[in-house]
Amino acid sequence: MGRLRIALHIINTDQGLTATMDSLDQNAKGMPVTSISRTGSSLKFEMKAIGGAYDGTISADRATFSGTWTQLGKGWPLEFKRVKDAAELERKRPQNPIRPFPYKEVEVTYKNAKADIDLAATLTIPEGKGPFTAVLLMAGSGPHDRDETIMGHKPFLVLADHLTRNGIVVLRADKRGVGKSTGNYTQAVMADFASDADAGVAFLKTRPEVDPKHIGLIGHSEGAVEAPMAAANNQDVAFIVMMAGTGVPGDQILPEQMRLIEAASGKKSEEIDKDLATQRAVLLAVEKNQDEAAVEKNVREALAGKVPDAQLGMQVKAVSSPWFRDFLTYDPAPTLAKLTCPVLVLNGEKDLQVPPDQNLPPIRKALEGAGNKHFEVVELPGLNHLFQNAKTGAVSEYAEIEETMSPAVMEKISSWILKQSGSGGAKVPEKMAKARLN
């Protein structure tokens, strides 16, 4: 089992103690603590929003709290240590590039006129004489920023740095409604994010540094589902890289995902079967009912006694969202069967979120059905959903692994992309080609 680090911020006020909590490896900050109290050496707090509570003891020197965290009816030992410098909490991420970069970095904003929103992004441009091949990065599910920040990692920052050092222009944007981008993230479905990608491609075409005939999309996870959606209707997309993209609908992905993740965490098969039955009841309630009241009623019935009351509302809200309904029923295969541009499909052998055995065969079949003569499907040994070298592929490992993305994967992507340009892209200055990460 992996570990998630928690930071507890306690303030002593005239009205008593108040607190907030950060889940450092999940990039969740400022979560409200409902109540907190101290009696002698005893410290207790409760977080009703997530159904969690802590009962601990303060050490004599006040340097540590030792106790038990309870959530979802289960308890885990949890120790807090006093930290004076926030820098102590930073994980080692040796692949994060350090300025100054051997390329241009420009903050830009471009409009999706169809949705009337502005997308804030970073454009990185190689040194040397262009025009260059260019790519737009498309993030996975969740309200991601332009770096696709997850579990303390910044995969898109690392990937963009590698690609730009190798002579490729890279555009990466905050998702709509996230960071500096406008719009409403909570109401968006996958077609909306594909529309945002179209706006990014149109923006790249206006840049003099970009070869307009060599603009591609790199999508990760959900982004690898949306990239084909954008490319199928946009002749300006010259190629696609799908990183951990799905080949079957979400209602097939989620049960297999749960089975593999729970097995990796050490759960017994009997417990997994019970959890799968509960999940299937929830998914069926969403698929069969368009009425929100009916969905809420059926989901609450399916989860009764299995999820704390404090979390029921959050669960209902999550499965009733427009995005979840869309993901649950969307079949990627018909869209993939329309693609004739070059496609590189990558999946990690240890990916438990988008299992390769379940997804690579239908992706290959769909591309073959399109008569596509320029695709490559690769299962990469030892890599997880984030394309890190991993032991088991469990989600709990993501934060503990220092590597953000396998260098071999990034090299595969950059070399494949440059090959699509026919000449390997514009000439890269020697000092850039030899530049190394700190």
C-alpha cells in the first residue's frame, strides 16, 4: 500500500481552534475541518464533507500527534509531525525542468469562439529557424491545469520540456474553468474539451513559428479519447498520440478498473465482488434514469450502509454530472474508425486505470477498420497509467515514485512525431539537443 501525505493547519483563535487540511499528493488544499478540539494531550477533529475523523495524542514536546484516522468505516494509523519550513514537504521530482530553459516560453490566451471562452496556456518554442512541427497537449479527467498536475507530479511540464528541446512547438492550456481559463468545467462534456482542442489547433496555425501542415494532438487518458474526437472532424490535425486512451465505453472501463486497483491494494476476492456489485448498481441507476431525482434515489439505495451519510451527497453529485454520464456511455470505437491520419497508441503494461488487455485490441481493430495505414500500437512493459516505471501499477504508487514520466516514452513520442514531418523537423541547435535536466 502506498501513502498519501496530509498537512494539517491549526490556528488558535479567541473562539477556539480552527483548522484546514491539505492532501499534498492529491493537490487538494484548504479542505475545511468541521470541528477540532484539544483536551490535555488529546486532539480530535472531524471532517464531515469526506466522512473522516481523527483521534490522536499530542507528544510531550508537542512535536508530533499520534492517533487513528477513520474514514468509510475503516481506521488507519496517522502521525503528524510539526514542520517549520514548507519546503520540507516537497517531494523529489528530479525531472522537473529548471529555468532558464534553452527555448522560448510564452504565456498566451486564445478564444474558443463557439463556446465564448478564453483558454490560458503556455507556448514553448524551440530556438533556431522554423517553422516547426507543433503539438497541443490534452489532459486526463479532472480539473487539470496546463501541467496536468497530479500526485505532486507535473507530467505535461516534463513532456513539453522534452518535446521542445527536440525541436517541437508545444501548447498546453488550463482546462476550461480551471486556472486562468474561463468557462464552466463542471458542465463540460468530452465534446466540449474536443472543441477546446480545435481552438488550440486554430491558434497554432496563426503562429509564424509553426508549420501549419504539421500540427498534432497528444492526449493522455481522457484526453486520448477526446483527441480522436477533435481529429475526426478537423483536417488541420496531422497526427495523434494516444497515451492510455480507451477503446471501450466507460461502463466497461470502470468495473475492470475497480477490480484491478482493489486487487493491487490487497483486497480479498470476496470483498472485490461485493464492491463490484455495488458499483454496477450505481452505474445502472445512472444509465437507466435521465431524471436526477430517480438517479439520486437509486444511487442512495445502492450505497446505503456502504458509504457514510456525509459522502452520499458527493457521490450522487459525481455520478449525476454531465461528464460522468457522457463518459459512461461513450464508445470510442466509431470515432477511431474514422481516423486516417497517423496515430501512435501507447499503453503501460501495468496501467490499472486503462488496462491494455481490455483497450488495445479494440483500438487496433477500429483503426484497421478505418483502413488506416499509418498507426502503431505499443504496450510498454513495466509502466503504469502515468507512464512511470512502477512495481504494481497501483494508484497509491504514483506519488511515491520520483520519476514523473519514463524517458523512453518521451523519446518514443518525440522521435515518432518528428518522423511524421518527413525530415525529422526543423534543425535543433546543438546546445538545445545536448541540454540536460537538472
